[in-house]
Amino acid sequence: MEKTFRNYTEFDVTDAVYEHYRKMRQNQTLDYVQRMHKKYLTFDKPMTLRDAMGHLNDLIDVSDPDLDLPNVQHLIQSAEAMRADKRPDWMQLTGLIHDLGKVMFLWGCDEDGTSQLEQWGMVGDVFVVGCALPGSCVFPEFNTLNPDMKDDRYNTALGVYKEGCGLDNLELAWGHDEYLFQVLSHHKKNTLPEAAMVMIRYHSFYPWHTGGSYARLLNEKDQQYLEWIRDFNRYDLYTKSTKTYELEELWDYYRPIAEKYLGDGPIYW
């Protein structure tokens, strides 16, 4: 039987996943997201990619209903599948690093939802804050718990945004996608192509790229984004398995690619 992924029915999801999304919907408001940007986007903590990957050996993504391995294994599985398919080297690197924003847990806290114990501000499907939450969100019954949905400034289809403003002008729920995107955007040695940066920033934005929501906010450029994300999603989602790898055995292959696009020094998180 072919394995199914992202099954969030009450019979298949764990209590931890269910509770994670309840807290995420309840706490991720526009004000919260703006505060997290100010708090975490300081770019003053030097760390190499290799060290960041090592730290993800200590993190299991509580929002993932498909995999309970340390998160670094998911990254390697994604990258190795791209490598097997002979995808471009920059895309292989993107697969290898796309979740590295989760190193936020090293300096995160329970209150922000950015710790090992409380991950609702770090992992999981993201959504737009500052406008109405769509029914395509995981567990849409939690949408009414969000305080912004009781505020007339934020509970309409457009909310604080202009029609057709485009994805890049939206505020998404705070998490590892936006964090890594911002870190790499401020990294002077970064030469990853635009497609890679889009894959990093929007891979968890399932209500858009899978649910088809937010049509009134999109622009023409976002159609190209959607094609890139759907291509990436084949490897982000459908490569999950119980097979494990040793990063040390693969690092000789990936290190030159990382240095090609991101340099050989530390990145400031």
C-alpha cells in the first residue's frame, strides 16, 4: 500500500500534533509576529551550516504527523532524493538546509513557542496574519481561537493588505521558514538563486500552495512561486521514511556545494 502523508484525521494524528496547532492558531497574531521579527532577527549569533545541522539532531518536529526522527534526517532524505534525481546542486543544498531555521530553539523560549517543549512559534503549516484565516488551515476549527479574528481590522479577506499585493508583501505566521529566509537574505555571501529562497520561505505555507487560499492577495509573480514550491514539495513531503543517514559520511559531498553558494565562514543567525 502506498504511504499517505499529512493525514490529520482524528484517528491518525497524535494529541501532541493536535495541541500544537491549537496553540499555534491561538497565539500567532499579527502583533505576535511583528514582535518575533524584532526579537529574533538580530543576526548576531555566528554558526556554520554544519554546526546548525548537528543541532537538529536534538530536535524532533512535533507538528509532523509523518516522521518522529531527529529533524536532520528529514533534511538529508530530501537532499539525497534530489541528488538521486540529478536536480541542480543549488536545489540539493536547499533540500539540505530548508529547515535549519529550527535552530531557533537554541535561543528560543517556551513563552514564544520557540523551544523544544513549545514549538508552536517555530514549526507547522503557516498562514497569513492580519487577514481572515481560511478553512484550508489544518484543523480549521481552531481559527476562531485567534484573537485577530475578533478584530474588524484583521478578520476580512484582505485585512490589512491590498488586493493583488503579492506573497512577498504578506506577513506569515512566525516560524523556521521566515527565520531562515531572513538570515540568508542578510548573509552577504549568499548566491542562492531566487527559486531556492522562495522554496525556503514558503515551503510550509500549505493553505496557499496546497489549499488554494488567498487568491485575492496574489499577483502574477506568485504563479512562478507556486511552480517552484510544488516542485520542491515533491522532495520535502514524499521522501519521508524511516531510513537514516550519517551526516559525516555525506558532508564531503555537500560541503563544496554549501561553500559555492554560501561561502565557507559562519552565518549570522
